[in-house]
Amino acid sequence: MELERPVKSPCVSICALDEQDICTGCQRTADEITRWGRMDNAERRLVLARCVERTRAAGQFIQQPATH
């Protein structure tokens, strides 16, 4: 059985929390940042999906990976 690699952190080294305790760099909550190391991959993927939704709700651009 092959082990799954851990889902990579979305941290972009712009670490500043806004008024709602959401990081302006990665869009994770302070709680999500604190718990990231203890999350399994399924929970990390849920957090990443919430980060995308927060980014869209804030009207920020999300760069999509290039397709070839």
C-alpha cells in the first residue's frame, strides 16, 4: 500500500490576519493555520476549498494552473 503525500500548505509567506482572523495571504483562518499540521489530507482539502471560496468572495483573482 502506497502512502499518500501530505497536502501542501497554501502559505505564501504573507502572514497577516484581518479583522475576521483570516490570513490575507492564504485565506485560512487562524484556527485552520494552527491545526494544519494535525489535519489529515481530507480535512486539508476541505480547508483549501474554503480558501478558494473566501478568495472569490473577496473578489480576488485565483490563478488557475496552465493546461496543455
